[in-house]
Amino acid sequence: MSTKYEELDIYKLSENLSDKIWDIVITWNNFEKDVLGKQLVKATDSISSNIVEGSGNGSYVDYKRYLKISRVSLFETKH
């Protein structure tokens, strides 16, 4: 399965969100970064990373599974 993930609006939005979160978290003090910032950045980065990984994995079933993981990362970010 080959999906042009770069053309997906959700991919573009998640990349934009990730960049914004990085810009915000980088300004936090060390305690905030260590307790919350690292996890927030990882969760946000995981949204687009799973879209990419799923699109290159080969099968529709795998792609669908990675998109579900991406959605979970979005929920974690929102939390």
C-alpha cells in the first residue's frame, strides 16, 4: 500500500501542531520540561510519525492499525 502521506491534510496539520508544541515546550523551565514537556512532545510527534510509518508498511490492515495509534497519540496530546 502506498499512500502519499505528504498530501494528507491530517499529516500537514499534525506536523504544524508538532512544530508549535516544540516551540512552546522549549521555553519551559527544566522541571516543566522533564515532567510534562517531554511526554507532550513525544505524543505530538507520534501523530505524524505513525501516519508515515503506516503508509510505508505495505498493507491496508497495517496502515489502518498505525492510523489508530496516531489517533491515540492525538488524544494523549489533547489530554
